[in-house]
Amino acid sequence: MLFVLPYPVIDPVLVDLGPLPIRWYALAYVAGIVLGWFYMKRLCAADRLWGDVRHPTPLSIDDLVVYVALGIVLGGRLGYVLFYNPGYYLEHPLEIVAAWNGGMAFHGGLIGTVVGMAIFARRAGVRFLSVADGVAAVVPIGLFLGRIANFIKPELWGREAPDVPWAMVFPGAGPVPRHPSQLYEAGLEGIGLFVLLFVAIRLGALKRPGLSTGLFAAGYALARIASEFFRQPDPQLGFLFGGATMGMLLSLPLLAVGVALIAWALRPRRRAGRAGAPA
């Protein structure tokens, strides 16, 4: 207990405007979307990174951000309601819209984002995977900010760790020190994934449609599964069979999709046939 770090208590409300308080939680989503919009416009303006792959124009990203933002918010909220606490919201349906109280699921937000990207790709006349590759590169920014907001709130804290020097006693989590798992996730899902994709893109990942998306999907799934070993499961679910958590189970299909996309993107390309010969 002598080595436990003090939890830096931060007011979850950044600015109190009476009926419209500005919370760190909401600000993280807004900042993630704005920074992601800026970074993806830069990526789409750098034609050399894409080679001959047709990709969204920088101007079209203004439309894409609307679809993605709606997908994140609606999908994230509905994902939490359906995956993590359906019984409660069945009894309190009006609470479904109260997202400002917390309760967003990444996997639900991912599904919503995929739907938004598909609609945009169809309307913009570009390949879905080209859109997904650009979005995959910027998502870690939002993940990092979101996990920091979880830490400030505080919520989604870690499992008990009385012997860990950097453990913290979180308000509302009892007197026992716990892993600051929100910070673990911010490092792995945010900083780690961002660096991985940044390097991969500079090495030519965007020239192979699906590669950046696959790296993100597999990388996030592995980071989330690793973090779940330190994160306290949601109280209404607890541990599932074999000590697994809902976050682990939802990440397994994502891992499979990511590995499949990486393998598909890296497959040997057929060369065009000689003149007069079948290609």
C-alpha cells in the first residue's frame, strides 16, 4: 500500500454551463473525430502513399466524417445496450438515449462505422476497402482519447492489484488498489496501433487495399484481449466460461477478419499477360 499511486481526481465536467455541461467524455469523442478528419484529409492528399489505388479525395472526407460520426455514436450506444446490459435497458428503455451517462461499446461503434463507410463508398464511387484503410489509420486517435476519458470519469477500471506499485484506488471501486487498465488500453489500442499503422502506411500498406484495415482489426483484437486480463469485467456480466470476458469474445471474430484481410492483401499479384496471350 505504500507504493500505490494516488488517483488524480479530475472533475468529469470540463465546463459547467448549467443544463449543458461539457464533459471530458463527450469532448474525447469530438476531439477524436476532428483530429481523425484532419489526419485522413492529409492521407488522402498524399497520392504517393496510395500508388494507383483509387481513394477518397480530401474534399470528400468532409462527407465521410458525418457518416462515421453517426455510426460511432449510434453503433457504440446500441452495441453497449445489446452486448453488455440488455436486461437493464429492456426495463428502462428511456435510458438508451442517455449516452452522456457513459456506456459505449467499441465493437458496436465499429459495426456502425462499417455501415457508414459502406454508404459513403457507394455514394462516392470508391472501393470500400480504400475507405476502410484510411479510417483504420485514424481510429487509434479516438481510441486513445476515449480511454483517457474512461480514466478521468472514472470507469472501466482494472482488476485488484494490491502488490502492483502503480496500482490506484479508484473512486467507487472499493478500497483495494486496482490496475489502471484504461491507461493500458490507451497505450496499446491508441499509441501502439497508431504507430503500427503509421509505419505500415509509410512502407506502402495503402497500395494494397485491405492491408491497413487488417492490421488494425488484428492489432486491436490482440490489444483488447491482452488488456482484458487486467480489466475488471462489467459487473452485470462478470466472467464468462473459462474466465473469458465479453470483450475477449467479441474480439475473436475481429481477429479472424483481420488475419484474413492481411493474408488477402499480401497475396501474390498476377502479372498482366503478354500481348495476344490470356492474362
